[in-house]
Amino acid sequence: MTAEKAPKIGQEKRKEASAEGNTPGRGASQGMPPVSDHDLLRHLLDNVPEYIYFKDLDSRFIRISKSHANAFGLNDPSEAVGKSDFDFFSMEHARFAFEGEQEIIRTGKTLSVEEKETRPGQPDAWVLSTKMPLYDSKGNIIGTFGISKDITERKRSEESLRVQAERLKLQIKEINQLQAKLQEQATHDTLTGLNNRRIMDQILTKQIRICRQLKQPFSILVIDIDHFKNINDKFGHLVGDAILEEYGRKIRSLTRADDFSCRMGGDEILLSFQNMSGSELIKKADKIREVLSEAVITKEGRQISATVSIGIASFPEDGVSIQQLIACADEALYKAKKRGRNQVVLAGSRAPTESSSAA
């Protein structure tokens, strides 16, 4: 009896152990039947929202998830078996996917990539795909498998943000251009393109300070168009404006980057020159006089030109402030006008550099 009962006792102990969850029979003891790998895979493929797919060595579908079949417009996932991306996507995308999968088969490496899926007659979609080699039980690569998550909404949001950023960038550029234009208009004369009087004192004061520190010569020229009122009265203000506009172009071409040119008002223009010797200054002034006097404006087949008179004042011989230098240059200009116009006169007792016939 004892010998016969021993096995029962052992069986009871095994049952107790099973009830405690220490053996593979735990699931059955809780009323949960065992689930096969096949059923687990089927449940996964039927319910996962991501696209899951298995392909052979030629990138033909072996099996796909129900979500993938729905995306392809298929009634059943089995309808995709034996087909490839070339049956569902554009040639461009299908070739891209095929080449990536063949690279996986050759190298055995995993591929993670964002793919733009294009289908004929359908909106483009984006997926984030991870693809891996598919091995058999002997470790041989027999194809590929992967999972793709639809990220179309994310990409659309990114594209929307990119477009908004580009628009903002363009708006900022336009604002900067407008600010630069306003700054240009605030400091420059719109007719001649030269600086206006608004910043004249600031620039000239800075130039004098630099020349004083470096012990360099500094001079200003005041230019006035001869008989300009008569030109306006005879030919009209449009012709007068055209002459001023042409003079602005000529002066900009004759001056250096660190020279200063300014329309003081009316037909009066001021130029300043740093680090230019007396002989160079006289030569420069007379060159400007010649070039401006040769400028021609045509109206109704008639050529119209004008001469200019120029007064020169230098720092520190003629003054140590902007106001003093302008006053001395204006006085020299008045002498040039009085002596017959179309000439350059230095401030003080210095004689005119060159004289032409009165205009």
C-alpha cells in the first residue's frame, strides 16, 4: 500500500507545484489555453496599425499585415502574395525600395529610412521603415521583413512649419530691405544719390577727428552750378533735375570709398577728401569741374549743359570746425562766381587754380 501510494504523493506534490506557477502548466491551471506562434503572428498581423511585411529574395511579398493590405486597397492580405512594390507604387519609389532591400540581402544589415510612397492616382504618403534580413533555421538569408509606420501627418506638419519658416524668413528679409531703404532715404538725396545734409555734420566731424589724430590733410569742396536758376526758368525744372541727377552719377564715379559727397540743398554739392595733398586736391577739383561741365542733357533734340564753380577750404589752415570750413569754402565759391565762374578757387588769399570763359 505504501509503495503504491508513493506515486500518488509525488503526483500531488507536482500538482501543488504546478498550482504555484513553477511549471509550464501555469497557463492551463488558470483557464488560459496555450497559444501557438502561428496564432500570435496572425493576431499581430491582423491588428497592428503599422505595416508589416515579409519578402523573398526577389522582394516579392510572402505575407503582409491586414493594415498593409488595406493601404494597398486589397480585400485580403493573401492577394499581395507573389507581388512586389512595382505592382502598387510608382516606378521611382518601387525601385528605391527594391534597391534598399537587395542591399540588405547582400550585406545582412538593418536599414532604417524615411520613405516617400507614391501611388498612381493617390496622394503621396510618408512612412518610417525599418527593414531587416529574414533568416531560415540554418542562418541563411531567404529574404527581408520590415515594419513601416505612417508618418504622413508628421511630414505634412514639418512641411507646413518649413513653409511658414520660409515665409517668415522672406518677411524678415523684406523688412530688412525696407529698413535699409528707409535708412537710405533718411540719409541720402533721392535725386542725386548723394548723402543729404542730415548726416553731413556727423560724418565730417568724424573725418576731421581722424585726420587730426593721424596728422593727415583734410579738405572740403563746395560746388555750385553756374546759372542754374536760368536753366530752370528756360528749360523747366525737369531739365534742372536731370542735370543734378547726372552730376550725382558723375561725382560718385569720381570719388573714393572714404570720400564724402553730399547735396547740401538746391544746386549746391559738398565733397570732402582725406589725406590728399594740396597739388592732388587742386588736380582733383579741376577734374571734377571739367567732367561736370562736359555732362550733356538732351531735351527735344537740343543738348543742354552747364558749368560749375568750386570753392575749396582745408583743415586746419582755413578752419578747425565744419562750420568754419564751409564758410571759407562758400567764400571761395563766391569769388569763383565773381571772377567769371567755371573755375576752382582756394579759400583765403590763394588764387584760382584755373579759369575758363564765363558761362
